[in-house]
Amino acid sequence: VSYEAEGDGYLFQDMVPNKELSKTQTSLGSNVELELHTEQAFSDYRPDYLSLACIKGDTNAYTFFLHVNQIIEQMTDEEICYLENKTWKIGVDMSFALNGWDFAARGPLSILKYNGQHYDLVFDQDLLMAETKTANKIIDEIVDIYYKCRNGYVLQAGEILILDNHKVVHGRSIFQPRFDGNDRFIVRSFIMN
């Protein structure tokens, strides 16, 4: 699937570092860590899977990810119950606004949802908005778990990383592109069941 407001609606989006966006929370940034998030966390039509195909790698560019079960294992039953409440609002990704689209915050939403077999996770460190101290504390706790327990992988040319967008949050490390045509080049696409 593609999204009209992001990446000009292309099914396959080229993610190459952009000098002007290097310090932004977008896939084209490089000089700031891309914070943990669910892809299109603000949308009821978020993709089921995210595909990252590497054309050119960068040995310093880690893709980080964390499974929902690693979060749940470190939460109390009371916290898990709280995470199922629609207690948060969420903003819309900057990448959706780059072409002049204007979106209002969405919500309320829950961070966890039990689907009868397992928990689904919706999270965006940059865009989630808590309206209570408890809700804000839980955001901070999930971020702490992510930094303690996340997995990291450096994509090499020819590899594809496919992430379950319901069960995994992901992010990316800082890296230093040269902006000479030889920088990290990832082709991103979204998949729906």
C-alpha cells in the first residue's frame, strides 16, 4: 500500500539522507536518532508490515527494534491494563506534512490492544501526547525499556528487513552521510494483509 500524503504516494519510497532534513524525526534524517515508533501510528490504516530493502548500506546506521512482548514482560499487570485504556492522543508524522497536507492530532487511542491471541502495540515516542502524569510516566517507561532491551541490525546491500508493524517498534541510529551519492540507500514499502 501507499499513502497519498507521504512520499508522493509511491509504493516504493527511496530513503536517502537529505541534508536539509538531517536533524528531523523523518526517514530522511541522519544527525539525530530516529526515535522508536510504530509506522503510521496515528492512522487506523497503518500498514501490517514494513519492508526495508537495502541498496547501499552504512556500517554506522543501525536499525533498532523491540518486540511488544519485551515491553509486556517488564510491566506490571496494572500497567498493562492501563496501556489498554484510550488515554493518549497522537500527532501526525512530519513526513505527511512535507507536501503541504495539514492534519489534526488523532485519538484518544490505547498503546496496547489484545486481539484474542496476542497484544498489538501502537507507539510513537515523538508524537504521543499524554494528558495525565500516569500516562506520561508510562511513555517514559516504555522508552526506557526500549533503550535497555532493543535489538540493532546494520542492513547490508541486498538485504531486506521486514518488521511486523503490530508487534514491533523501531528506530534508527545517528550516522554521518557524506551527501556524495554513495550514502545509505533504503527502499521502504508498506504491506497490508
